[in-house]
Amino acid sequence: MSRSAKHVSSHPFMRWWRSLDHVSFFLILSLMGFGLAAVMLASLGVNDVYDLDSSSFHFTKRQTIFIFLAIPIILLLSSCSYEMLKKLGFLIGICSILGILATLFLGQDVKGASRWVRLFGVSLQPTEIMKPSLIVMTAALLQTTDQKKWWRHFLYSFLLLALVCTFTIMQPDFGTVLMFCTVWAVQVYLSGLPLSWVLWLLMGGVAIVLSAYSFLPHVKSRIERFFDPASGDSYQVDQAREALLNGGLFGQGPGEGTVKHYLPDAHTDFIFAVIAEEFGLIFCVVILFLYSFFVFRGFSEVLDHKNRFVFLAGFGLLFTISLQVLINVCVVMNLLPTTGMTLPFISYGGSAMLGMSITVGFLLAFTRKKGRRVA
């Protein structure tokens, strides 16, 4: 090997690129590509819903921008050390908490919830960015193996969760609160919480759901509408279910579906219905396979990792992606009440794309080849 070739191969960029999990990275790029195509097709009908020019590619152009911003974020985070990721997790988390708090006073009301805040002319949903940062902060707190210190850090993580959930439920956004609590409970159990405490946490979760049903009107209406469609407006779910049936195995063909003309959220929460109607069940299975392949590939790296921080954070991030995909698909199939959960990397949305790019950036940093050793 020539001296110049050795110099190139030893360059930090080349060392980082060789250490990256290329398969996982290209799986995410594939999902982004499928998502962009789905948003473009969905926008052909959504333009009518939002009174936009029928020839406009408003949502497609914006989603393209979101993707081109997300990719550098993923790559930059994937190059960070574990200690740097911890610091970034807390920094992003603090900014997200301030953002969630800001929505309570300066937020934009959308469908009865103030989840958005404008920053430098751009609308952001801070809870989407809070998801990965809360997981990383929890893992950083619970990584210790010292029992006395662990219980103290467990209390800190619980107080952090309580603070985030209090601000989030005031928006109100109960679905995201459940997501926060579920992932946190899994992390604390994996970090060594006794089974008896886990049972108490489960009972507490049931109490929270019952309280939300009793005191939060929007939660009560969604649950009642799910069990008794005649009790309220189930229009979007009905249309989505019809789209699944119309699509069959091979779909109606690109651009030939009709559900996108009637669903206000065809490009966001219900984009899976658009994909099912136009491309069919087989293509939907391919999409779910890509998610599954990415998640199981990630689990194979983090489950036996010697670094407890990587194990706890990696498991939590992968579990979040899995849970969000499962919830979104189940809502479209009318197996769960509507929650507002988007389909990662496929649904339209800058905040969702930013939150997921941070998630995957952390994961690619954890699964780099050098990350298989204690760091």
C-alpha cells in the first residue's frame, strides 16, 4: 500500500465511515425514500383538503428539506463518543423541556392541543425531540452499578419523568405521556428495578389511564369512540379501514387511491392507509420488514453490550421506534384509539423527522464497530 493510500485509510473520516453500520444507515435512507414517495402521492389529495393548488408539491418540497436536514444530523451524532452523547442528551433534553413549557404559553392551538411553538419562523413540536433525549438522560442516570447511588439516581429519573409528563399532559398530549412512561418503565426494569416495584409501576400506569379517562375530555372521547364508533366522529378511522380493504394484495396503483382526497391527516398519522390502498398489503409487509430488520439488527448489538449506558439507551431508543410503528399501524387498522403517533421516517413532519434523526444518530453511534468494546 502506498503512503498516500495509507494516509487516506487512516484519516478520521475514513475510520468513522468504516466503523459505521452501513446496513442500518441504508435501511433508514430506504424508509426516508419510501416516505417521500408516499408523502408526494398523499399530497395530491391533501392539497384539496387544505385548499392548496392541486399541482402544488408543498408537502413534498418541505419533506425533502426535512430529509436533507435529518441526514447530516444522523451522521454527526453517529460520530460522537459515548460521553459526548450523554452531554448532548442532557442539552437537548433541557432545551426540549423549555420548549414544551413554552407551548403552554406561546403554543399554536391545533385540533384543541397546544403542541407546537414557533422558533425563528419554524413550527416545532418539542415532545418529538424530547423522546430520544429523555431516554438518553434516563440511561445516563441509571447506568451506575452502585446500589445506593442507583436508588438516588432512580429518584432523579422519576422526578425528571414527572416534570416532563406534567408539562406534556397540560398541552394536552396523553398519548405521548404514555409513550414516555412505558419506555421509562422498561429502562428502569432493565437497569435492575425489583419485580415487585415493576408491579407497582404497572398499577400506577392503570391508575393514570383511569384518571385520564375521568378527567381529560379528549382522552375520554377517543376511548369511547374506539369502543363505540356511534358515540362520536370516527370518520378518519373508517376511511383508513376502507383504504386497507380497497388496496388488497397489490394495491390500486400509484396515484389511483381515493382515501387521500378525504383524510385531512393522510400525509401524517394515516399515511400507512394511503400506502396500503395504492401499493397493497405486500408492499406494506415490505415496509414493516425494513423496520423489523433495523430494530432487530440494533437489538443484536446493544443487548450484549458491556457498557450499561449503551445497553439502556440503545434498548430504549429501539423500543421507542418499535412501539411507535406498532401504535401507528394499529390505529390505522382500528385496533387502538387514535393517538397522533406518526410513522417514523415515512409520515410528513419536520419535528417527527428531527426527533427520529436524533434517535437513529444515537443508535448508529452505539452500534459502530468500536462500540462493541467497552468505551
